[in-house]
Amino acid sequence: MPVLDSDLHGSAPDKCGTALLIIDVINDLDFAEASQLMRYAPAMARKLAKLKQRAKKAGIPVVYVNDNFGRWRSDLRSLVEHCRKGNARQIVDLLQPGQDDYFVLKPKHSGFFSSTLETLLRYLGAKTLILAGIAGNYCVLFTANDAYMRDYKLFVPSDCTVSNSAKENREALKLMHDYLKADVRPSTKLRLRRC
């Protein structure tokens, strides 16, 4: 019989000053502008998968922060299965959460709004966040803004986020760099310290 942690009040087993937030990649991409995103999303997903591997090797916790698609009864398994049937199957297959990853459902653009993200990050001990995912000019930007307002140090690797167009993505990254003090160097240039 497995031994359970005696603290069942929300504490996370991982402790690390950094967390990787993967935003809205579990996605069916079933909306009008999805074809625009799909021009950039597969390349981004491959780079993000490599960044996730590096983070896990360094002991950095990975937190999936994902839309609930208006399904308030959603759970991870049903959400992944639903999205695997959509336009983004290749991306979902490449980036689906592992058993030791965290998963937070969000009802709106920011991962912090009406979600458990802030509590989870506090239990993890995170002070630095690496944000990546879909879409740079919406959910990544809004999450970065709310993280900045909470005094997190931010990294938003430029090659691990996409928007409907390259121009919109560049503009979002510039906003995050200039106003939220985010480091937007490519993921291959990030030095990940072991936790």
C-alpha cells in the first residue's frame, strides 16, 4: 500500500524557485483564426518540448495552465482526449502533460484569474516563471502581466510562444520585454539551474 504524504492541504511535493508554465497548448484549435496559428504552432511545439525536457532534467516543475473551453467539469484526461480529435493533434501528442506535471484549468485569458495557479506557485516556492504557449498576444501576455503584478521574475522564450501572425507575436514579446521586464531570449539561450 503506497504511503501518502501526511499534508493533504494543497502542498506540492516539488520545491523550486523556478516553474515552467505551459499555456493553452492542450487545445483543439477549433476557432476562426486557428489556421493562422497552425502555420507557427508545430515548430513552436517542437522547441517547447525540448525546453520542457531540459526543465524536467533540472528538476523545474512544469505547470500546464489551460483553458477549460467552457466545460466546467473538465479534467485533464477528458480535455486531452477532446483536443487530440481536433486540428492540433500533433501538438497535443507532442506536449501532453506527464503524470508528474501539474495542471491548472483557467476560465479566462490570464492563468491567475479565478484559478489555483497562485496557490500552487506559492507551495512550489517559485519566484521565477518561464512562460510559453498559445497565444503570445493573449493568454501568455495576460498571464505574464498578472505574474509581473505579483513580482515574479519572467522569462518568455521567443521561440516557445506563437500568435496568429509573426508580427503580433513580436509585438507581444516587445510589450512583455519593455513593460513587464521579461527576458525574451530564445529557449536555447536559457540557462536552467538545477533545483
